[in-house]
Amino acid sequence: MAKITYIEFGGKEHVVDVPNGLTVMEGARDNNIPGIEADCGGACACSTCHVYVDEAWADKVPAMDSMEEDMLDFAYEPKPGQSRLTCQLKVTDDLDGLIVRMPEKQI
């Protein structure tokens, strides 16, 4: 299980325990965290679960594949090195303490 901090665009923080094997997106969905819409349900077919990974974590999360990279072209104001789709981040003990920030909106 990993403790993940989700920070809304306005600054409100939500710290939740997310079981291993789920995705960071499922952790947000299961805990009713606003700002992650996840319209495609985790199929990497949209960009509505886009977040900015905290700079301290940017090199610690698993590398993205080409499909996620392509989908980020549709995200609102992507930031190179920080933008990720939470549906593609599988939770493990290695993500304990992860901090993600939501963009102003999802598109």
C-alpha cells in the first residue's frame, strides 16, 4: 500500500492509502478526489486523468510508454518531465509518498 497525496488545482490536499496493484487514477476515483475525471476508465484512451508529478518524484515513477506519451498531446498544459496519466501509474510500495498535482482542468 502506498500513501499518495493528490493536490487539487486550488491547493486542497487529499492524502489517501492506495492498495498495491491499483493505479493512481483508481486511487483517486475510489476516494472521490475531484480533478481526475478518468473518462475512459483507465484504457489510456483520453487525457482526463492527467496530473503533474511532483518534481522530487519525476525520476522515481516508472517510465512512460509511447501510448501515454501520445495521449499527453491532448492534455491541458502538459509539462515535460512532470505530466503523467494516472491510469498508467501502477501503485507499488515504491510509490509510497508520491505527490501529484491536478491541472486547472481536464480536456
